[in-house]
Amino acid sequence: MNKYEKYNMYKKLKQHLKRYPLVIKLRRSPYRIRLWLRDVASAYLSKSTKMKMTPYGFKLTGSSSIHHLAMQEGTFEHEETILFKEHSRSIDVFVDVGANIGFYTCLARLADKHVIAFEPLPRNLEYLYANILANNWKDVEVFPIGLSESPGLATLYGGSSTGASLIGSWAGASKLFRRIISVSTLDILLGVRLAGKKMLIKIDVEGTEYPVLLGATNVMRMQPKPTWIVEICLNEFHPDGMNPNFQDTFNLFWRHGYEAHTANQRNQLIQPADVDRWIRDGRCDSGTINYEFAPVD
């Protein structure tokens, strides 16, 4: 085969591969291959654990990931769990945004609360359904969608059972593993049907908490105002380094008459000056990425 024939063959092969962009992307980046394989393995190849009775008194199954095993063993987010159980004594409704496999959903339903859960990742949904039914609960509201500032369609990146996000490359996840999901807003889906109820709303959505809150401003003003527990990262996991909506998230709550505390045993009051300092220094010294926002009396 002469050089001319080789050139023509290479040209034809290149044109053919353009029909398969995934192959081109993988060929150009061995690192992206590893990330993609990791997400595929996490989403489809990880083993499920046996249904197990947790120390809290409800049954739970999940994947073999560290987080799901910790949920089963009762070691997951110890301080946040204590705070959650304290709040659950005085609420009527628990809204679980980013329910994952249903750890907090089950804690709230065990306390005989009305539970509304949102989870868009199919694998997590399978576990969530299984955990609800294994405990003989048939009255938990489950919405198999994501939440944002407006209804529509969005791309969910990553296949990890704990790290799928609407932000591409969140926590190092490959953009090659993605799916289209339906999204809506809390204002639309909750409406005014819960007015007069004491609500606790947990938001754990891997970096997109600010858009979720922009779609929940009516809920934020509801009477009585809900209490919120929100995961907010400053520079952890974000592909751009710093979370561009970090300060805006706190400001949104402060404008609506809430005060901020760390969602741990320190219960540290967070002031605007603290957030200013964290952004200026590029680091947060609160000791947590989970914050409680409670209405000011």
C-alpha cells in the first residue's frame, strides 16, 4: 500500500468515526476514559447490598458505595442526623430534595411525618422505591425529577450514586456519562397546598442549590416559613474551583428573613462578614458544608 492509498484509507476512517463522537473523545484523552469507566461501573456494575435494619429502626438497601454502607451502619452524617431528628419532632412535612436512596426520607417517615422526595437518578430511584416499600410505607410522595429555577429539560452528568449533578465535571465526574432529565420547581410542585404546615426542607443537589432556591421563592415566603438544611460548597468539588453562587445563596435567605447556622453541633451563627471573608480568603472555616436556615422570630 503506497502513501496515497494509506492517506485515502485514513481519510475515510476519520470521516466514518465522525459519526461516533464518543470514540473520538475517548481516543483523545485516556484520563477521560478512566473517568467514564468509573461512572459506568458506579452506575451499573456496583453491587447492591442486602436489605438491612439500620440502628435507627428502618430497613435500608443501596449500592456498595461507602456512603450507602454508612447509611446502613448508622455512621452517615452523624451530626446532621442528630440535628435532623431534633427538627423532626416539631414538623408536619419533610421535603427531601436530592433524596438519593432515601436515608432522610426514611428517618422522617419513621417519625410519622408527611414526606415528599425528589430524586432524578434512575439507580437511586430503584433503591428509594425499594426502601420505602420494605418498610411498608405507601404514602410517601416521590417525584422522579430534578429541581431548578424553571421547568423544562436538563442534562444530568455522572453516574455515581452520590455525585450526579446538573453541573458538568462536578467532583471530577466525566461529562461523557450523561442523561436528559425533566426538571421543575418547588413553587410549582408544592404550590400552596402545604400552607399552614411546619416544613423542614433538605437540599443536597451537588452544586445546583441556588437555582433550586430561585425556583422556591414562594415557598421561602410561605407561612409559617420552612426551615432549610442546605449543602453549600465554596470550593469543594466545583469544576471552576469556586462556587459562583456561594454568596448569592446566603444572601437569598437573608433577604427573605432567615438566619444561617452551621448544621452541626457547633450551631455557629453565620454572618455576612463571614461569607465575605471566606470568599476573599478562598477557604471556609465553618467546619461543614451543610447549613441550616431558620426564619427569624
